[in-house]
Amino acid sequence: MKSEINKLIKVRDKIIQKVEKRDKVALIRSDDWYQSSKGKQHEAVTGKLADATESIKEAIKELENIA
């Protein structure tokens, strides 16, 4: 069970890094870009990735309670 938890932690950490990188990229963009379809799509995908990290955190906690 510990190996599965470690794998989930690694996946979570990779997604967090990706979200942080996407946030940095978005910060250098103009306001017009934020209002464009690409900007809105970028924000939506980044939000979904952030939500996924929360789901993974919950799964890790549940597995730790079982183990």
C-alpha cells in the first residue's frame, strides 16, 4: 500500500509543478489575453489540474487511513 501512496504523492507533486508553471506563464500575459478564448481555456485547464490535486490529496489520506 505504501508504494501506491508514494506513486500518488509523486503524481500530485508533478501536477502541482505544472499548475505553478502555468500560473507563471499566465502572469506575464496581457489582460486582452485573459479575456480571449485561449486565456479562458488556459484558466479552466489550470483550475481542473488544481482540482485534481485536491482529489489526489483526499485519495492519499484515505489510503493512509487504511494502511
